[in-house]
Amino acid sequence: MLTGSQIRRRFLDYFVQHGHKEVHSSSLVPANDPTLLFTNAGMNQFKDVFLGLEKREYSRATSSQKCVRAGGKHNDLENVGFTNRHHTFFEMLGNFSFGDYFKKDAIAYAWELITSEKWFGIPKDKLFVTIFKGEGGVPRDSEAYDLWFAEGVSKERIFEFGTKDNFWQMGDTGPCGPCSEIHYDMGSAASDQGHTDCKFGCECGRYVEIWNLVFMQFDRDGTGKLNPLPKPSIDTGAGLERLAAVLQGKISNYETDLFVPLIKRAAELTGTSLTKELQKEAHAKSAASLRVIADHSRASTFLISDGVLPSNEGRGYVLRKIIRRAITHGRLLGQTKPFLHEMVFSVRDLMQDAYPELKDTAERVSKAMHSEETRFAHTLDVGLTKLEELLNQAGGQLSGEDAFKLYDTFGMPIDFMQDAARDRGIHFDQRGFDVAMTAQRERARASWKGAAKQTANPAYQQLPKSDFEGYHQTRSENCEVLAIISKGQGAQELKPGEEGEVILDHTPFYAESGGQVGDRGWLYSDDHNTLVAEVKGCYSPIQGVRAHQVIAKQPIRVGDKVDAVVNTDIRQSTMRNHTATHLLHAGLREVLGKHVKQAGSLVAPNHLRFDFSHFTGVQDEELQDIEDLINKEVLRNEKVEVIENVPIDAAINEYKAMALFGEKYGDRVRVIKIGDFSTELCGGTHTGATGEIGLIKVLKEGSVSSGVRRIEAVTGEGSLHHFQEDHRLEGVVAGLASRAEAVSPAAALKLEIDKRDAEIKRLQRELDQSRMKSASSTVSSANENVRDIRGVKVLAHRVDNLERAQMRTLVDQLRDKLGSGVVVLGSASDGRVALIVGVTKDLTSRVQAGKVIGPVAQKVGGSGGGRPDMAEAGGKNPEALDAALAGVYDVVAELLK
């Protein structure tokens, strides 16, 4: 019997032997494809090749692609765990032809691999194939019918279906075409409806699709029109999990070796007994929960490994739903502590041969998972308390509105609430829940409308674009004043002292964009000497128009010609900081991992601020490594290469430039390349070489929000000022040090701290000795408090400001002095009470220390316990200590009755 790993390997080997290039799985986060939430098919990474936008060195390929279907159009999440074949994460085996072979070879390859004894050897009498019958203006695929028949498939085993079943498309737009599917008869035992003699086409679960051959002929555009692809191509997909079930003789994918180890580990972590009956009972709650955990641990491990982090939007929101659903099912099995992060290592061990990147990312993934588990546990605990209150007050029905509040506020999964209500015999108001959900969406939509940007000022709308010259110069002459805006209105003139915005036909001023602040500088008259206005900033009110925010020094009118001059000191400082952010981004990814992505930035003249995705605080050692690494790049004085007007696809695929999340890019972009260390798409201004940065000094690192961290740093003169301040501090430190042998201020400070620490410890010892001496001196007078209670000596005594260790020593001394008896000591210090009871060994059968200390501790607002001969307690009411000690004698008397 082939293992899942052997099936994967054999599939790939077959196509490699037939001239295909083996291509590693792409990321679950689709590159440069806004139409997809996650990679959901093997052809995703080849989409631009099918469209003729990209060329590769090979014309046929094979891969095992990791896929996720848990959001958007392809959403299998709610079915996972409750059926035999639904998964959030799965592997898609495939072979692809980019204008090379077409239907004839694709069908021949598939039939040989599936049925040949040399390969998978599946009996032909267990197989059925389907073709496209023709629909929606697309003709019947008679060619495919003839080809299957030529391979020896009988007419009785070839079925025809319409667009729903046999016309494949990745999304609403993109490559598509008719397809042929290969189905396997699992036998009547696989029917989830108990059918014993149903025929092919029945959807009871008996007949399972194991391979889909898509004949790529069209590209569907945004209008729905089908356009012929440049070259007809082949895209096939066979689910590894389904193939494993067939080849291993299992009805359920979850019974294959791809899942069994994970289910066993989930059972161990949740304390669930994994009996044979449980494994066989497909819809048993415990079995379903274990399946959910096994499946979701695969999806969440791979998603986090590929850089997705839990959040409240987009991909991160889907990931959070997957993780929280797994945690919820763990709770249904009785596990309330974090456990899912441990599943990461089981996923790694099972799949690292095919996906070696898991070896490097598992630790990071586990930490991210644990962080989310901890966060959700707190939220869910509060929500569970609220749910319990609602169920106790529900009567016969759990209000849908109340349930939605738990869902919306505490993240309480709806299926969890439904199960809880069902277990109590309470009706769940689904309609009320749906109404509340709809109302919330409408509120969110209304809120979004209210937050929309206002229409641009009409004064700007008719203006031509400003020609930006600032990449190559910081002074532009003979610039025409096209428009003036004053107090939000168009104006013909600004008088001296007035503020407004000036629009020029060409300018060297960089407009605020991409985190970089706008340039500052001056406008001079056409005599090149008279200062007309001071420019405080520059921004783009609408795309292509640059508004200079000015304070007029001389009258300035529409139609005037001016010289626009950028403050080069500020520009150069800003450039240093901007190039430093690129180095910092690359350094963070190098040290912390490739999951790090820019989440925002501020590039100003005096400092830089860089936000990035990361699930935990950056350790001091990591921060030091990052700082060292990026400053080595500065010292190398690497050229900062600017590549203009690059097609977006070439920038991503050839230059491997990073496209930043949330940024909008045109068809052609600007690439900033710093050696082999950093390549990004960027429209900002940069230094000519890294050495111009001077030095990068990281000032601090902290949290901005869940999963987002922030670093602040300085460069150039800013870092110089920082080091000068540090040097002054070193002088102060050196002045504190009195040791001549100190070789550096840091060493001097350490010596001084050590010396003072030693002095503090010496004084503490002397204080302790003084207190102990004072307390011991009271032993001689303690006889005054000794009473004879039913023939037993009992001493209750107060000794304030003693540590517990000192009180224990004193108890031993007093017991020795009594010879036989009970000693109770009480101490008050810093608003707290400490009590210790000691009983000599000969009396422990009659009086136990723990029974004495309980009633006494209650009087000072505390509790305690211990051995029969020694017990301790604490309290928080020092004012009651004297009365508590006075009551000791009555407590002992009661025990001696």
C-alpha cells in the first residue's frame, strides 16, 4: 500500500519522466493576483503563463500545490470534519501544458498513470469519466469523448454534464475551459444515504471525483466574455487526499496516513480516548471534533508559515476563524488549555519532506498560534459565562439577538452556541440571529459611507498634471503658477503673510506619498533672487497635481513665473531615512523571517518609523542583529539602483521586487534595488549609495496593534546627535565611578552598581540581624504570656517586621524553651499579617498546628495550613492581630476537649 508521500512522489516522477519540469508549490498567498484570497488550485502560480503575460523556460510542468479553500467563493469551512472529503487545506497534484500538448496527450497521460500496474494500478472497472455536453454557447466536447473511447473506456462509462460540472473556471475572471473528470466507485459502504444499488451520477458519496482535466481554451474577462487563449493549454488537478483514500482502501480521507497521525496527536492533546468505534462513527461529535482539529492545524500551520497572521480583516480574519474553530472543538472535547500550537510540530513532522520550509518556520508558527490561543481563551471565557447566563434565563428559546451579541463581541462561534442550546433542549433563534447579522452589516456599510473621502476641490479638477522633476534635481526655474487656493477657494493672488496652496506646471518638490513626507523649500521670483514664498510642505490633492503649501513673503499671482527650490538639507535627511527603511525591511525579514511585511511607515527628515507584521516582541539580541546587519550594508556603500518604467509583472517576477500591502501600483513601476540585499517597488527619493546614510541607529521597538510591531530609528545627523548624547551620558557615568581600573564607562557603571548593591545587601543583613536580636530578646519576657491550657503550655506572641524565615527560627527557639507546648507567633509589616504555629512532637496527636492556625487566620482576614507540627498563614488585617493572638488560648482549649 502506497503512503501519501509515495503517492505524491510517484505522481511527480511520472510527469518528470514525460518531459515535465517539477515546480515547487507556490505560497498560499497569491502573488500579484488581487482576484484570489488564497491559492486554491495548482494552476494559480501559472495564471500569467496561461494568459500569455509571462514566459518561462519550460512549456510543461508538474507540481504538488498547497491550497486553502476557506473563504470567498470556495468556502468549505463549515463542512470540514463532518464529511469524508471536505478540507480547508489540501494538496493539488497537477500537470500543465503551456501551449505544448493538448487533449490527446493529457487524456493518455492521465489514463496510463491511473490504471497502469507500473504506476497506480486502479482497476478500470472502478472508474468513470465525464465530458462537457455543451451549454451556454460553448459546443459539446466531442473530441474528448472520442479520445477517452480510444483509450479503451467503454461508452457506458463516459457521461456528459453541463457547465456546473464540466466547465472549470478559477474565479469570476481568468482562464477557463471545458473539462473531463475521472471518478472512482468507492462502493456502497461509502454512501452516506445508505444506498446499495445507486448508479453513477448519484451524489450520495459513493462516486468520488479523483482527477479533473481542464482544457484551457478561454480567458473570461470582467464582462463575462470568453476570449480564446493565445495557445490552448492543459491544467489538471488531482486531490492528493482523495487519491490516498482510493489507493489505501479507505472510505474517508481522514482514515489515510495523511491524517491519522494528526488525529492521534489531537486525541492525546485533548485527552480523548481514540477507540475504534469512535474512528468509524463519521458523525460522532468527538470524531468530528478531532477531524476539525487535524484539518485546521494543517491549514493554520501552512498559512502562518506563508506569512498570514490572525487579524480582523482579509486573509488574517479567515485564519483567525480557522484557528478559533479548532480551539472551540478542542473545548468540546474538554481541553480548556492551549493545545493547538503543539499540533504545529506534528504537521511539520508529517509534511517536512515535501515542504522543507516547515523545518525553519515551525517554531515561529507555534508561537503565533499560542498567542492566538491565549487571546481567544480570554475572550471565550468571558463569552461562555455570558452564554451560560443566557441559557439559564432562556426558557424555551435562545434569542437570536442575544446570540449575535456574543458572536459579534466575544467571537463565540455560532455552531458552538447552537450545540449548547441543543444540548439543553432549547431552541436556537436562527432567524433572529440572521436579522441581527444583516442589521450589523448595514450599519457597517453606512459607517463606511460616512467615512468616505470628500470630493476633491473643484479648483483642482480641471488642472493639468504637474511635471515632477525632483528625482533628478532640487531646483526648477521658470515654473508657471497655474492656480492658487486660499481658504479652500480658488484665488488670483496671495498677499504677504497669507497662507495658501500654489500649483505649478513643473516642480522638483516631492509630494507626500508612500509614507515619505513632502519636501520643504522656497519659491523665488523670476529674478532668481527675491524670496516670494516659503514652502512648508507639498501633497497631491488629486492624482498628478502637486499642491505647494506656502506662506507668501511677497505678492504671488496666477500666471507668475517662479523658481522652485527644495531645501536640500531636509531632502537629503529624508532620503537617508527612506533608503534606511528599505534596509530595515530587508534586515527584519532576514533575522525574524520572511513572514515580516511592511504594514506602514513614516519617512521624515529627523527620524523614520517602520511598522511591520510580526506576532511577538523583538528580542534585544534580535534587534542588535538587525542593526548590525543593516549597518554592514551601509558600510559597504552599495549603489542604490533606480530602475524606471518597469512593467509590474517584470518587477515582481524578474526583479523579485516586494510589492507592499495596501499600495496601488500602475502597469509600470519604479524599482529600488540595493545590491542583492533589498528590492522594492517605490516612488520615493533615495540616496545614491548606502554609505550616504551615515549610520542607522534603532531607538525603540514596540507594539502598535495585534500582530503589528513598530521600530523607530534615526540616520545621518540624527544618529550623530544620538551618539553625542550617549557620550555625554558616559561622561556622567564615568564621574560616578571611583575605581581607577574601570576600562570603560559601562564597566565603571557596573562596578559602581555592584559596589552599591553589595552595600545595600550588607545593610539589609545588619537590619535583619538587629530585628532578630530584638525579637530574640523578647523570648526571655515571653514566659509572661505562657498559659497552662488543660495541662499544655501555650504561648501567643507578637513580633512585628520579621521575615517568615526569621519567625520559623524564633518558633523553634521558643519550642525548645518550652520543652513541650504550642507556640503561635504573629507579625505585621507593610499592611500584611504573617502567622506561624509550632507544636512540639509529643503533642501533635492531641493538637495539630493546621487546626490551630485556621481559626486564628480567619480573624485577620486570611487562611493557611501546614504539617501537624508547623503551619503558616497570611492575612490582610493588621488591626485584628492582637485580638487574634489573644484568642489562641481558646482555640487550643477547644481542641483539647
